[in-house]
Amino acid sequence: MTAVAPRGTVARGRGPAPRPRPAGRTLTRLLPLLPAVLLLAAFMLGPIVYSLYGSLTDRAMTGPRAANPQFIGLDNYAELFASADFWNSLWLTVVFILASAVIGQNVLGMALAVLLRSSVKPLRSIVGGLVVLAWVLPEIVAAFALYAFFSTDGTLNVMLGWLGLEGTSWLYSFPLATVIIANIWRGTAFSMMVYNAALAEVPPELTEAATIDGAGAWQRFTRVTLPVIRRSISTNLLLTTLQTLGVFTLIWVMTGGGPGTQSSTLPVLAYQEAFKFAQLGYGTAIATVTLLIGAAFSVVYIRILKPEVD
């Protein structure tokens, strides 16, 4: 005969059956979130939906289409995907994000965080303060400072002249490289502070155990430290990517998207089409595509860099 477990006991090898939560308790827990959800819907979801609708119209800044825009469906997107300028801007945007955010800010921020934690306190305060200064400056001020640094008669060429080297027109000869360097300079402080806080949370017992087992500094960093701060890396990659995707002022002040279209990323192209050429519907379509690209980056980071469940 098959033994039947007494009532109130749990079969061996099985956990207790989960108790269903009362609907009233769940509603009570979600109720405090209702104001935040309403605010997000009003100030984020609302503009996004309106922007999406605007991209499906022929709205302009002047003329009859400014007062009475017509619904044209996906015509703006068809024209956009057939445009060589759009694909050029898309390529420049991807290069700008990968070089200045994914590689530049994250790698340099991690390196600074590791070096500052092992340095003496006075040096840590001075270097950390100088790095953070670039981040706390208003973007327009930082952009003008970097324009003055890279201009033909700017600081960089003056310093090269002291060394007997000939300067060049950096903003015209290497426009994308200059804005990449500028964005790295301005945004590295954020990554440094994130990684500095994450490194402080690494249990010293783990690194000590790895040292006893004979692991070198690089092995301790790659096999102990990085897995522990995986969540911080994922979060920082996501934030720096989205911040860099929306960079406009820095590029516009330094190069204006030029010369030609050599540094015209998607935000710059959207601004030019919407306000310089007065095609609001077409410019809004570019902005919508930029939003979708940001969402795609977010999904990739969440899926690939998703931390393991504790």
C-alpha cells in the first residue's frame, strides 16, 4: 500500500506549496505606486505617443502644413530609410556610442576607479576632483571649452607648438574623433563614481582567498571582482549608452554636425531636418527611430548582461 503523508505535512523533497496572496493585499501594495505611474504616463508616455503620431504627419514649421498637417502614414519613414544621410548618421551614431560610451567611458572609468582606490588619499582627492569637474560643468560650458581646446588657434595647437610640432584644424580634419574624445572627457566621471562605489562593495574575503590560491592581480580582477560587480557594469553600460545616444549640444557647438555631415549623428540630423529645414514631421520620424535604437540597446544589455539570480 502507498503511504499517505499525514495532513499538514509536506512530502519529502518538495517545498511548501505557495500560498496565494489576497487580492486586497496586492492592491494595497500597488496603490502607493499609482501617483508615480500617472506622472510617468503624463510626462513620458504622453509625449512619446504624441511624437509617434507627429512622425506620421507632414507637419512643417511654415506654410499651410504648419496650421493643418495631414496624416501621411509611413511616408516619412519610407523617405528616411531611402536617404543616404540617414544611414550615414546612423553609422556615425553607432561609432560615437561604441567608441565614447561603451569603450571610452566605461574602460577609462573602471581604470580610474581601480587606480584611485590603490593610491594615496591626497592624489585620490586631486585626480578625482579634476575628473568630476568635467562632469559637473554645464554641457554648453564644457562644449565651448572643448571647442577652444581643439580649434585652430586653441590650446592643443599651442601646446604642440611648444614641442616643435605642427598643429592642424582638428575640428575640420578629425571632427568625429574630437567629439568622441570630448564626450569621453566629460562623461568618464560618472562611470568612475559608479565603479568606485561598486568596488567598495566587493568582499575582501574573496580577494584574499584568491590571493592565497595563487591568483595574480589580473586574475583576481577578472575572475573575482568583475563577476561581483556585474550588476553595476550592466547598469552603467545602459546609462552611459542612453546618455551618449542623446548627446546634441556638445556636437552642435563643436562641429555643427560638419564639416558636411562627417559628425552629424541622429540627434543633430533630427534637429537640422525639423528646425533648419522646417520639416517637423520628418525630423520627428528621425527622433522616433533614435528612441527605438535606445530601446534596442536597453534590451540587448538587459538580456546579455542580466545578472544571475541570487
